[in-house]
Amino acid sequence: MHWTQLYTPVLDNLLLSAIVAALPVVVLLGLLALFHIRAHWAALAGLAAAILIALLVYRMPASALFASTLYGAAYGLFPIGWIIIGAIFVYDITVHTGMFEVIKQTVANLSRDRRLQLLLIAFSFGAFVEGAAGFGTPVAVSAAMLIGLGFRPLPAAGLALIGNTAPVAFGALGSPILALASVTNIPTDTLSAMIGRQLPFFSVLVPFWLIWAMAGWRGMLEVWPACLVAGLSFAITQFAVSNFFGPTLVDIAGALISILCLVGFMKIWHPRTTWQFPEEAAREAEPETSIPFSLAFRAWSPWLLLAIILFLWGFPPVKNLLNSISNPQIVVPFLHNLIFRAPPVVPKPTPETAVFSLNWLSATGTGLLLTGILAGLLLRLSPLTLLKLFGGTLWRLRFSLLTIAAMLALGYTTRYAGLDATVGLAFASTGVLFPFFSPLLGWLGVALTGSDTSSNVLFGSLQRITAEKLGFSPVLAAAANSSGGVMGKMIDAQSIVVAGVATGQKGEEGSILRYVFFHSLALAALVGLLVLLQAYVFPGMIP
């Protein structure tokens, strides 16, 4: 049975329809942030609201509705949940073997200042993991490493989320931009260049913002040279690679340059005071411990392996080879090509595909699992010990996996029912202010779907159509969707759950959301102001 989406089902009024369409997200975030409801219950409540609205207001066929819900839940478990399992497994191995204490000491030997440790892990190293894998991996890895270094759980989670912003549009070897090009028919290199003329401003800003969020204005000013080195080195590389080479290696190149520049700078420069958390400052500083190179290398070997394997797993020739070995494509019954998107969201009625890719061999989570196995063997753990550790990881993550499945089910239900498109059309109706709201639409898309790639697929075509109707550059609008979307990454439910899992804060997802929400909205608004300036004041920046 074919069904075409309706975008103004409430009295044929866009504003009223958008208010109703936003209710599932309001329920989810409201229960998390205001009522301190546990994440899996909040996600299930939001999902129930989405199902009722899709069924009773949008008149979506029940068969397609429940198929989309199950499709989203399955995607939540694989590949997203699979990534989290693999990342936490690697972390558990390093903790079990005592190697994380060695890692902690090697970073402390570079600097005991928490601000510099944060820049190195959450911004520079996190950007490398984002470039290689994306899809929640950098938040899981960075947050776990910060916890291991002695950061408190809530700051570790929130700061890992804030740090994972500027690289997101070029994450997973440029996947978001490749997806955006496919739905807008704008050349990939053109979009890469435009986004590369937006995000570098924020690549410079985010390190300062990150330290300000943790240590305050005065604490940030004391380490402004290090913030500038980390951000500027990444931004210059990000601009150059995105404009002259394309989107695939932007984050990896930028992160490597940023890590090298920051570590080198930390060797010759130290802040006037060593900033630590209040409970640490009261204790006498521990003496610096010399770590033999062989022990340091052994301790870092799991993370070096992780970087290498994730890069290989994302490298197109390797990924294509693995997919050729095993990549079952499962057509979702009652859903595939039976739901039609309609104008003005798309130029003409277009069927929505629904094919579940069970690419278990090429999945990022499989690369992480392989990393854990190899790292465990290198660290002389027996296969039985590794199996027990893996079982412990699965048991610890059981409620988190339920939460992620429910949240992705919510996202897919709103997508196939057309609720997201209704809200998107409301943003697109802002007229001369559309350049400001265009990035906020991308921000909303990532907050709903948990992925800049998914947001670009969701709203990329709408951005182009609206821009052409209003007389704006479609390149600018499409790029703004991706650039604004990166700021929604820190508040999407999937990322919040990942951060909570990595820092052992099961049930505290509402606290994490409250910690990052202002930062997410403020940075998204700043992207809106930049796009507004590029539309009206600096149109020469548009390729």
C-alpha cells in the first residue's frame, strides 16, 4: 500500500502542524532534562508520542508505521550499538590490564594541567577518531579516556560532546558531504569547499569555548596560546584540504597536524598556573613519574591499533572489499518504496527506501572489536579472559542499548511519517531570515537523527529548493545544513547516551543534556550569523 506524506495535517496550518510534530522530541528532551526520568523510559515515552501522532494525526498506515519503528530500533542496535560495545570493550581491556594508568601518567607527564589534557584528548585526538569512524565513536573514546585520566564523569561526558563538533561535517571520511551531494545534485567538491569556508572559524573557536566551559573565562585566558595552536592548526588544514583536495581526509589530516603542533607546543610552553579540579587542587601534587618508552608504547598500543584499524575500515578500497565479502541487504517489508515524500520537500514525489544493511564485516564496531581482541592478545590476556571481559561489557551496556534502540526508533518513525519534514518546512518559511535559520534546520536534523549524514539526507533537498525559491545560493544553504548540524551533535539523544555509557553515568543522561544544551544552541546560532553574513555581506565566499 502506497502512502504519500502530509505536511500540514492540523487544520492545513503549517505552524500548528509543526507544533504537534515537535511533541515527541519535546517529550523526550523534557523528561530527560526537567523531570530526571531515566533515559530508556524517556526514549520509550517519546517513541510512544511519535507513534500516536503518526497514526492519529498524520494517518500513516499502521503496517508502515510499525515497520519504520522496528527498522529504527534495528539500526540503533546495529551499527550504532555495535560501535559503542566495541569502543567500551577496548577501554575495559586497558583498564583491566592496568595500561590506562600508564596512559594517564604519560599524558600527565606532558602536562598535569587539565585544560591542556582536555585540548589534546577531546579536541585533537577526538577529531582524528571522528575523521576515521564517526557515528558516536569519538565521543565514546574521548569520554572514556578523560574518565581514565581522572576527570569527573559529568564534565568528561559534556566536554567530550562539546569537543566533537567542528570535525563532524567531514567525519567518517567525508560521509556527510558525500550524502549531501547525492540528494542535492551539487558537486561534492563545491560543497566541501563551502563547508570548508564555514567550519574553520569554529575550529578556532571551539578549543577556547571548550576550556571556558570547564575552567571559566580566567582559566581560558591563561591557556589561550595552546587553544590557538590546537584550533588554528586544525582550521588551516581543514580549509586547505577541503578546498583543494576534497572532503575525505579533512579531519584525519587536520587532527594529525593539530596533535603534533599541540604536543610540540606543550614541550616548550607551560601555563603560569596548573589548573585542576577543586578536589584535586587541595591535594599535594604527585611527583612526575618517568615512564620507559617500551612501557608507554605498550600502554598506547590499543589506541594506536584503534586509529590504524578505524582508518583502514573507513578507507574506501578496504571497505568495498569487506562489503563484497559480506554485506547482506535486507529490504524492510511494508516500508521500502511504499512511503512517498512530496513537494515542496522534494521536487517531485519520491519513494523512501528502507533497506537494512547488515554489513557486519565492514562495520566500524567490528573494527573496534578486532582492535580489542588484538590489543588483548598483545597485552597477554588469554582468550577466556577476553571473552569474560566482553561479556561484562555487554551486561553493563544492556539498558544503554535499549535506550539507543528506542531513540533511533523514534527518529525513524518521525522521518517516515513526515513529522521531521513538517518542522523543516516551518524553518524554511522564514523568508529573508532563511540564511540564519538554515543552519538551525541542520541542527534540528542532527538532534533528531543523531547523524550529520542523516540530517543532510533528510533536509538537503529541502534546503536547496527553499534557497532557489527565495533567491539565495543553494550551495550556501546546503552547506549550512551540514555546518549547523555539527552543533546538534552534542544534544542528540544517541550521543548523550554514548557519553553516559562511556563515563558510567547510566540514568544521568538528563544532567548531561543540561550541561551541553546552552553550548549547542549558542554555537548553532553563531553558525546562523555566519551564514547570514555570507549571504548578504560576503557573498564572494560562496564558490
